[in-house]
Amino acid sequence: MGVGGGFILVPMLIIFLDMKPHHAVGTSLVTIVISSIFAAFLYFQAGKVVIPASLLLGMGSLFGVNFGVSATQHIVGEKLKQLYSIF
């Protein structure tokens, strides 16, 4: 999904499917997880995964995810829409 997951899919879910911003973000993340698992499996099968580096990056992203979730939990839907429009 790449950048399009956040910059294209989320606004489309909000505008065209009338989703609440937090639901659109969650839905977008689930689609990214599904496609990422499949892509990671294919890359792993092809021998193109450096396990130590991917584990290190994965551990680091866990901290970023916790920060992101806690930061957006206290933002109301309309404010989240405004923040997305800035990006």
C-alpha cells in the first residue's frame, strides 16, 4: 500500500464511505497488515530478508506505534480530519 495507504485510502474512506476518521485509520492499517504479511512471506521465500535487521527495525517500530496510537487517541474526529488535510 505504501504511502497511498495513509494519504489516499484514509481520505477516500472518510469521504466516500462516510467513515469516522479513527475507523478509517484502523481499516487502512488492517489492509496494510494483510498485504504486508503476504509480501513479507514472498520476500522471505525468495531469501531476500535480513532477519537480524528486520527484527531490530520491527522492535523499533513497536515503540513508534505505541506513541502514534496514544497521540491520536485524544484527538477528536474533526481535528484528525484537519490534520490529515495538512499532510
